[in-house]
Amino acid sequence: MPMPPLALVTGGAGFLGSHLCERLLEAGWRVLALDDFSTGDARNVQHLSSHARFQLMRADVTQPLPPQAEQAERLYNLACPASPAHYQRSPVQTTLTSVLGTWQLLSLAERSGARVFQASTSEVYGDPQEHPQSESYRGHVNPIGPRACYDEGKRCAETLCFAYHLERKVPVRIARLFNTYGPRLRPGDGRVVSNFIVQALRGEPLTVYGSGRQTRSFCYVDDTIEAMWRLMDADVEGPLNIGNPIEHTVLELARLVLELTKSRSRIEHRALPADDPHRRCPDLSRVQRHLQWTPRVSLADGLRETIAYFENELVTS
Ligand code: UDP
């Protein structure tokens, strides 16, 4: 029997990475997951560890990749801390992870002929002046602000992908992911969904930054993974927005979390972090045209799943 094809997933023990590894194994792929465990956690893929087609290795993507990676037909670049609290802790490493990590994968793909999936972000739009954001919008990013290490790192990673595609014919797929949530977000990682759920479950005040009138569009992880899957298989040039088009204020999210957890926590307002985007919502015309994909999971249903996960995490941790 021929060997199943190999996929490389950087950030494979992270939130999105672990869900993608599951999906790849279900579809019959062999999976080599790399993680430096700076924000990823081996427990996220513990249930896959006995799988014959799964391997997890510690690796820093800014360094040359392990030799096994040369065999991979598909390279998914998901390695980068994604929570503002985490990525701002080591801005140099965050920038290098995006830029050098993407460069390592693209150089590998140039040698091996593999296809590259780049996890980009709605943060390439910065604090957007156009609403909703379509892929043609060029963004409004502060290049030296506290979010720049992530925003500009991801922007430069897109640039590198296109440069390798145009000049060296490397096949690339780029997804601009908008606020994804679901099981395996880390409790206490500083993101709004994980913060609010943990605070509500512990009976602590929910910390709303600023007025709470800023908006985000939250996409459940299963929907995100489905779109990523279709994009990797599709023949699409240029980045695609992947997210849920239903926009909520942060205050609405806080109230919904309180309702679903039946928590009696209060809402407390804290200072709004510098450069916090005021609005964010994907224009999905392009992704719908190319992938016939639209998110299916409502915020309430997705939060219920996520709350159940955190309830269990808080008991066992
Ligand atoms: N936020 C909040 N309370 C928290 C954490 C975040 O009000 O405890 C706000 C944050 O200021 C931002 C939004 O929620 O406006 C989303 O923040 P997150 O860190 O999840 O991701 P971002 O979309 O900003 O990258």
C-alpha cells in the first residue's frame, strides 16, 4: 500500500493547529506537527499521540526545519502567538516567527514543490477605516505600535508568500482569519472569549476594555477549519477573508456569556488598550464565490461548546 501523503502543521499543538491536525488525520493524511510550546500545549494533541500517522516535534520555525519536513506535500503555517497579551510579550520573537517562519516554509516549498497555507489575519487591516473589510482594503496599521509585531509580521509574511509565488512559482494559499474561538483556547490567554468565560465561571468580574462598544465578528473553530480545508484544495490567487459576518459589540458578548453560564459576575470597565481596533467584520463575498463556504455555527451555540470545554478545564487544571 502506498504511504499516505504527509502534511506539516507548524503551531500544531496550538488552538487552531490541534483542530487542523485532527481534520488531516480523519482525511487519511500523515501529520508532522511542530510547536515551540511558547503558547501551544502538548495536551491539545495528547489524544492524537498514539495515532500511527501523527508525530509531534518541538521546533522553532525561525530555525531550519527538521529533515522529515522535506517529505511534506502540504505545509500549513500556523505558528505564531495570536492573543495580543501573548504576542506583545516578546515583540521581537513575534515578528521573527511570522517573517522568518514563513520564509523557512517557503524555502522548503521551493525545494520540495509543496503547497503552502499561510494563516494570516484580520489584523492586516489594523483599525479599519473601511467597513466591512474586503480583501482589497489595504488596511490602517500603526507600524510602530504595540500590535505592530503581529500586524506587520503577518503583513510581511503575506508579502513573502506573494514574492515566492510570483518569482519562484511556489503555490500559496492565504487566509485572513477573523477572531476564531472554541475549545482549546487557553484559559487566561488574554483574549476576550477565554477571559470572559473564565471570569464568568469563577464568579469574577468580566473585564470590558473601554466602553465595550468596539465590535468583533467571532467565528467558531469548526467553521474556520472547514474554510481552511476548502481553501487549501481550491485554486485561488490572493488572500481570502475567513470569519463570521455577524458583528457583536464586546459588551454584547459579555452579556451573552453571563446568560449562557448563568453567572452572577458583574461587568467592570478597564482602560482600552492602545490601538485596539474599533470595528472588525469580514466581507465574505470573495470567499463565498470561491469556496461556496459560509459559517454555520451561531455565537450562542459556539459559546456553549466553548463554555463546556472551559468548565472541564477549570475542574481538571
Ligand atoms: N477585550 C475586553 N476584555 C478582555 C479582553 C479583551 O474587553 O478581557 C476586548 C479588546 O479590547 C478587544 C476585543 O475585546 O476590543 C477583542 O480582544 P481580543 O484580545 O480577543 O482580540 P483582538 O481582536 O483585539 O485581537
